[in-house]
Amino acid sequence: MSGPNPEQPKQPLVLGIESSCDETGVGIVRGTTLLTNTVSSSMDEHVRFGGVIPEIASRAHLDAFVPTLQESLHEAGVTLDDIDAIAVTSGPGLAGALMVGVCAAKALAVATGKPLYAINHLVAHVGVGLLDSGAPSERASDAVAAAGLGAGKLPENLGALLVSGGHTEILRIRSITDDVELLGSTIDDAAGEAYDKVARILGLGYPGGPAIDKLARQGNPKSIRFPRGLTQPKYMGTAEEKGPHRYDWSFSGLKTAVARCVEQFEARGEEVPVADIAAAFQEAVVDVISSKAVLACKEHGITDVLLGGGVAANSRLRELTGQRCTSAGIKLHVPPLDLCTDNGAMVAALGAQLIMAGIAPSGVSFAPDSSMPVTTVSVPA
């Protein structure tokens, strides 16, 4: 990693650019204060395909970037000349979509002479917890703590559970600027991806997460016992001799089990109990996510955990994770839902942390990395 740069503003005004998937996000923060978070989503253009089409997402970013940037600057009441630095998602994400945001950020950096930071999308989901947005968190229960992680400073023993359409990970955060450890992740489908595929099987459309969450409230989650992937002893092991996938998840087998279940009802000429299947599927997902995440936290001394990513909007995930964290003496933090999904504010927030830590900018010679490891917080010059 590049050496520190001591000549940095104490409360830097940072412009963040996010384009890793189907949201074009531009956010502006001053230190840990959120000034604006502007997002343009191309989700409606992907609905008829049942998922995000990379080429469509890339073209949508091209169309949306300049208007989104202009709106963000207007809402924050600043100009590009006022900005101290620019931060952009360099990975992971869709290669073409990342390229649009990175090229836009480089063009702005060259045109304005502002330093540019290429940052990790996943770590940015954690950085957003430091922001003071002035808005209360939407909570599923009293088990979920308030939105922020406290006065612009992360707790000492912090973890992050990131659940989205592209990622399902549990992280250990020793330092948000240079020390992030991956404890566990999905080995196939991400949780959000599984929701979309199961929703398609059940005829619920895209995006699947909100549709299943809503319908599951009408169903019986105990009506069908769907598998919990990677929970057998050979994968889990023990606290002393950990198995190869103790903190990992797998959702592809669950998706297949739902498909076979639907086929069996149809083969018998019976009406498919869509609400019950949705509820049972959702319970299988949130059960294994929350249990493994809490286990990883307990065994690594993590006392605070941030829940982020688009699937953090799922009411049952927040509820059950909150209950289990409370039972284990762990404090669960959930940022406001508009900051859980992909956005530019989280990118700006991490950029500001890098600047305040004296980390040197990335320059403009880097390339986007669609498979950037979470241990790479920012790209060195």
C-alpha cells in the first residue's frame, strides 16, 4: 500500500461514484457527514429479462451519469471546484458497468486535478455505517441497534455481514482502511441471486427479494423443510478443528430443492402453495445466514456487526439476525435502507476514511477489477 500523505484536509469533501451493477450512484460527504446521496437505477429495464443484463446496465450508466452528477452537486450545494477528492468503485462488480464509472471518475480527476481513490465496493458497504445521515434507521425489531456505528469511529471488534444479489460475506474489520479479513462467503449463488431465481420459479417476477419477503408473511415457514447448505458436520467441523466451510454458505442446492418441490406438486395435479414455499425458502436462507454469521462473530471475538447490502431490506433477515445477535451479546447495526443498497455515498464515505488516514490516492493508471478481493481496500498508485 502507498505511504501516507500528511497534507490532507481533516474533514475532506469527497465525491463518490458507484456503478458496479444496475445503480448509478453519486454521493458527496464531508468527513463523516452525508451531504447527498443520488441514485439512478436501471432496474426497470431488466425486469422483462428476470435479472440484470450487463450490457443494458452499462448503457444505462452512460446515460445516467451526467444527470446524476449534476443533481448530486446541486443537492449538496457545492461545485466540482469545491471537491477535495474523488472516489470510485473499482471492483468487484460487472466489468462493463465498472468501466463506465471508472472512466467517468478518471475524466473528472484529470479535468479538475483532484486526487482519485479506487476503492473496494464491499468495504464501502461498511464505511457507510460511519456516516451521520441525520435519519433514523428503519428497524425490524428492538434487537437492531441504531443506524450509525458511533461518532465517525468504528468499534474495536467489528464484523460486517454483507448480503446482496452478488455477494454474501462475513467480514472481520480490524481497520477499515487497510485490514479487512474475509471469514466466510457463498461458494455459489449469493442470497439475493437465490431469491431472484426462486421468485422466477414461483412466477413472482423480478426483483425477487421484495416479492418473496411480502408473500412469505402469508405462508407457513414450517410447512416444508428445505435444506440448509454446508451445515453438515463434514463442512462445519468443530471450534477446535474447523471444517472447510464452517462460515461459508451455499444456496444453489436450496434453489434446486424449491424447483423439485414445485414440480412434485404440479406432477400430482395439486395447486402449488406458493406462499408456503416462499416462507419456507426464506426461512432456510435467513436461518443459515444468521446462524453462521453469529457463529463466526462469536468465535472471532466480534462484538458489533453491521448488516449491509440490498438483502438487508429483508424484514425476516433483520429480525432473526437481530434476535440471534442479542442472544449472543452482539450489537447489530443496520444503516438506513437507502444506504444499504449500492450507492455513491458509501464510496465517498470510504474515500474520506482513506484520506483522513493519510493514504495516498490511486492515480489514474489503475484498471477496474471485477473480482477484486475484499482484502484490497483501495488500489495503490
